[in-house]
Amino acid sequence: MKRKPFVSRQHRRPLVAALLALPLALTACSTDGESEDAFAAEPGALQIYSSQHRDVTQAWAEAFTEKTGIETQVREGQDSSMGHMIVEEGEASPADVFLTENSPAMTVVERADLLAPVDEETQAQVRDGMAPSSGRWTAVAARSTVLVYNTEMISEDELPDSIMDLADPEWAGQWGAAPGGADFQAIMAGMLADRGEEETRAWLEALAENSEVYQNNIATMKAVNAGEVPVGIMYHYYWYRDQAGDKEGSANTQLHYFGQQDPGAFVSLSAGGVLESSDMPDEAQQFLAYVTSPEGQQVLVDSGSMEYAVGAGVESDPALPTLDELDAPPVDPFTLNSDTVMELMTDASIL
């Protein structure tokens, strides 16, 4: 498939240098100006450790308190760091509930045997295949991998058939991604599960050599919109949220769904679990039951996050293609190996 010639509008930035600013940026957006050391649990409040989006978590917490009278307190952080923090805290963790953006962070806590079984009634509230066989956590939302592309630079029929094609030399310098983020690392965990270590390693090496690196999904989308690169890898909902607003970061773009069970069609699950050491186990189970209930899933839909609802019988925002239409790869989301992904990315000099 031939494509139009592309000339980069900027010099390629060194990968490591582009990632150096990530820790500070992630810390800045993870809390309301407080460091993790400054956090103090409020007595009697259900402690929700969350790496989910702030607006969604707050909407769930406030609606739950209004419905039940149970007070909540949310501690915010990033997927991987918060999962490992819970493991480090162990049975002394103040956390009652853990909510993640991507499931690999939850499996870190599960492997440490720190999660209580989720009530069967709660598991039954989500779509088939979105509650692990272990019964230790459940999906609370979902998001799809997509390719965002600049319609003024490339046409739909010139797009790669597979995300794996981006490793080909002909795509050098023509695509962007945010490998320092938990979202991208979850996508890589899906690729690893679907295609194996050899193909994933080769693809990551091509990324390190040939892609433009950005801080996050939004920066990737804006770069494609500005014509810095023709295409970029991201999650779907950033584009839909921008489109629902002023379209400042996406006016020149469209989304491409790979489908065909391609690794580029990976659907990542946001996870919810109850800590075995919780001081409020009944209330924690009630919270997870509320989040996965039709009412709680509607809170997600109405929040404007544009993430997918996972509750059985609950429709996501009508602007989105349905989950069934995505034709995602048959990856078991409950065994995604984030540790191996980090090793592969480190070996490729990405992290």
C-alpha cells in the first residue's frame, strides 16, 4: 500500500529526553497539590485509592455517599505506582477499595494476595468476560486502543492494516505514541499476550528507533492534529471528549479502529477491587456493587468521560461504536503481565 510522502515538521526528539519530564508531570496531575506523604486518612470514611480519572471517581463517590450515607475519601495516584504502593503497604494499607485505569495495576495487587473476593452479585452485574475467574476484582469501565490520524496528511486507505505494521521501516518518523504512560503499557501487555515476547520486543525496538514520543494520549492527539506526525496510538475517549467540546485538539483528525482481533484493537479494562485488609469490608463491597450497578454505570456514562460502560444491559454513549463492534483480540485481561512489559521496554531503552 503506497502512501503520500511525509516530511516531518520537527526534528525528532531523543526518546530518553522526552521521557525525563514524565515523573514530574505525572505527580502534578495525580493529586490536588498534596504529595503522597501528606495524605491523611479521615477516620470513618471509606478509603478509595484511585488511579481512575478524577471526575469519574468523584462522581461515583459522591453518588454513593448520597445514596447510602457512607462517607468516602479518595486518594489519587497513577496505575503502576499506586498498585505497587498498596503492595508495599501490605496489610497495613489504609485502602478499602482500589480503582484502576488499566487492569495490570490490579493484577499486581492480586498477585500479592491482598484482594478479597468480590461479591458474586457484583460480578453478575457486569458483561460476560469482564469479571476474572479468580473472583478477586471486576471491570468497572473499558477503553479501546485506536489510531488517530490527520485527514489532511493521510487518507484512510493509506493507513496500516495492523498496529504491527508501524514497525516497518516505511513508517519511520511518521507515528507518535506515549510509551511512558500506563495506558500505553497496558496496550503493550495486550500485544505481549496476543503476539508473544519476540514480536513485542521487535515492535518496541522499532518504536524506540522510529516513533515520535509524547508525554500522554492528549499530547499525542494534539501532535497528530497539528501535523507533527500523520498518525498516533492512543485510547479512544480522549478524541471523543475533545470532539464533544471545542475540537481544539482534534479538528483535523479522525479515528481508525483496527478491528479484526488485531493487537491494535486491544480493549483495556478499568478494574475495581476490595482490599482484604479493609477496616470497612461491608461498605467497600457496597461501593463496588454500586459502581457496577446500572445506576453506577449510568453515572459513568453521564460523567462525559466517554469510557465504555461494562454493566450488563447499560448502553455506553451513543457516539461510540459498541464494544461488540470493536472486534478486540482474544486476550485474557486478568493475566496481563506488566512486569515483563516493563522489562522489554527497558531493554529497548524506552524506560
